[in-house]
Amino acid sequence: MAKNSFPMMQTGGNGTLGKVIRILVVVALVVLVVKFPADAAAFAKAAFSWAGTAIGGVVTFFRELAGR
């Protein structure tokens, strides 16, 4: 019997294609911030607001689950 009967699928991004995609995403974000700083700031503000709302919802759920 094999040592690992369920071979794991490699999830990567360690190859050249993954590096190229990461570099392109970083360059695109830098270009957006430089060319459209107000839009980038509005997007960041909305994203952090959404994340805060989501975290607050999870905390409320666990508090209700615990009966507090």
C-alpha cells in the first residue's frame, strides 16, 4: 500500500505564470492608485467598511449562538 493513498494536488503559483500574474496585478494596482487616487481611496474605504460589517455580523452570530 502506498504511503499516501490520496495524493495531494499541487496548488501553485510558484511557477513562472504565477509570478507573471502577481506582477501584473501589482502593476495594475499601482497604475490605478497613481492615475485615479480618489477612486482608489473610495474603493479601499468601501472594502474596509464591508469587511468591518462582515466581521461584526460574524461576532453577532457567535454571541447569539453562545446565548449572550
